[in-house]
Amino acid sequence: MNEATVPFRAGREGYASYRIPAVVATTKGTLLAFCEGRVKSASDHGHIDIVLKRSTDGGRTWGPLQVAANNGTDLAGNPAPVVLDTGRILLVHVRAAASATEDLIRRGQVKDAAGRRVWVQHSDDDGITWSSPAEITKSVKQEGWRWYATAPGHAIRLSTGRVVVPANHSVPPTGTDLGNEAQYNAGHCLLSDDHGATWSIGYVDDNTDGYINANETTAAELPDGRVYFNTRNHSPSPGNRADAHSEDGGKTLHTPFRPQAGLDGPVCEGSLLQLRDPDVLLFSGPAYASARALMTIRASADSGRTWRPVHTVDGLPAAYSDLVRIDASTVGLLYETGDFGAYERIVLRRVPVTRLT
């Protein structure tokens, strides 16, 4: 039977809202559940901290709320954690002025110092304490990019040791329009081959054709070593998901993002997790086409070509999610949900692997 706990509930512990979940399991088996703690409202801008709760019993109980990253009364958000082979946990994230709304940024009305900038912190004690932040914007954000977001959800460490952080950005308009239309969304990833000491930009998928416009992206390493990327498509057709593969560890895409009609659902973030033994690729996200609801885990046995639903949580409102392997027999699903809206609480649900394969 599924077990569920609620590490974050809106209006509790000093924050009006909790959004944008991400979860990893450390080398010691501790679960680290991250999200944005939004101080005054559920708005995507304002005073936002990255908060964290730790669980040492597989998500059955949670320790006290911690602030993993903050930017004073401005914004620190879009947590993208990843666990290295050394046990170090990296936390890649973005920072911006509290007043920098997404609309203003996309229209080029926010100066760069107040706009979206990229930072990284680390923990060497299983997520108990965190280093001072280091800015990496110059290495991972091209001149001219406006909007910028890491992940959301966990980043990945490849079998080669490379760290891959999915990300997205927007490009300036090519005509005289405002520049905040969906067609200006684009995708890329961040790469590090030295445990987060230095960073570079991997693939860049830019186009303004209004067909496939990558936005929030998730990634997984397939059993054959390729990297599979699945993205939220911000164009109205031919569907709300698209995917692509990389054969060189995320440096380039074998082909640009293409429609993935097997993952029907609303325009919303999703999460990937590659299981080994058995080799099954999982995707989590809401499956109700016209609204953020019906949180569902779907599975692919052919590296993302085709998908089938394997576990539907319930029919309640639901939005962003992240997947983690808790132990050999259990997958964890950290997701936004509520009785009357998708952002009332963030739940960690333990799901037996046998129900997913």
C-alpha cells in the first residue's frame, strides 16, 4: 500500500506558499526534499528562499525546515540538486531581484544585474549545512538570453561522472513584437566534468517557429549511455511534451526536440527517473489534458519512444513533481497537490517498484 507524508504545507512554518519540488537521495540514504518557500504569496517573484527538509527513514518522517539558499529579501529559486560520487550534494539554482517578474524579464525590461543569474552551493555533511554560494552565470548564460531557469527538479550525474543540469531560457524577439510569446522559449543544459568546480553550456535548442519551443526540461541517462531529455512544450501544437536524445553526454542533441504525444497532459513541468534492474524509464506529471490534475507515473520500456500509465495517484489537482529512487523496492514521488487547488501542499509518496514495472 502507498505511504504518503506532507513535508510542506502552504501557510505553515513561515511561508505563504511552497512550490517547485526537487528531491534526491544521498549516498547515506537520506532523502533531501527541496522547494521554493515563497514568503508572502504564491507568486513566482518576490521574496523566495530555497528550503529543505531531510528524512533519514525513506520519507516516512521529516526533520525541521531548513533554508538551503537565500538571497536576502530577493529571490533564490528553481532548485536543481544532484549527488556526486564523493557524497557531496550540489545545489544549482537561480537568483533575481524580487521585483523582476517573468513578463518584465522576457520583454527585456530588467537590467542584467537584477535579472536571472545562476549560482551553485554544496553540502559535504548530507545536507545539514551548505556552503556560501558561487556565481557561475558567465559560464552558463549566453549574452542576450533573457528569462533563465534551472530544471526544475533534480539534475543528474552520468556514469562518466559528468553533471548535467537541464535548463531553459528565452531569446529576444526577431521582429517588433513584445518578446514574451511562447515562441521565444528555448532549452539548453549546464555541464560540469569536475564535480561542479567549472561549468559550461551543453546543447542549445533555439528556434522561434512556434512549433516546438522547449521550456522546463528533465533528463535521465539511459542504459546505453545516451541522455534522454523531455521538455514542456510552450507552443500550442502539436502537443504539450517533446523529447530528444544526446549521444555525447548532453553537449549536443542528436535531433532537435520533437513532439511526444505519448505523454498527454496540460502544459506543466514533469520528471524523469531511469530505473536499473529492471531497465524502465519513468515519467511523472499530471495526465488530465485540460487542467493540472490526475498525477500519474508513466513508464517506457523503449527509451522514451512509447509510454503507458502504470500508477495514478488520485484525481485531485496536481502540478509539478520530482522522482527519486528511495531503495531497491521503492520509488519516491514528491509532488504539488491539494483538495481544491494544486498548490496547497507538497507530498512525498512512496510507491513500490513492482507497481511501476
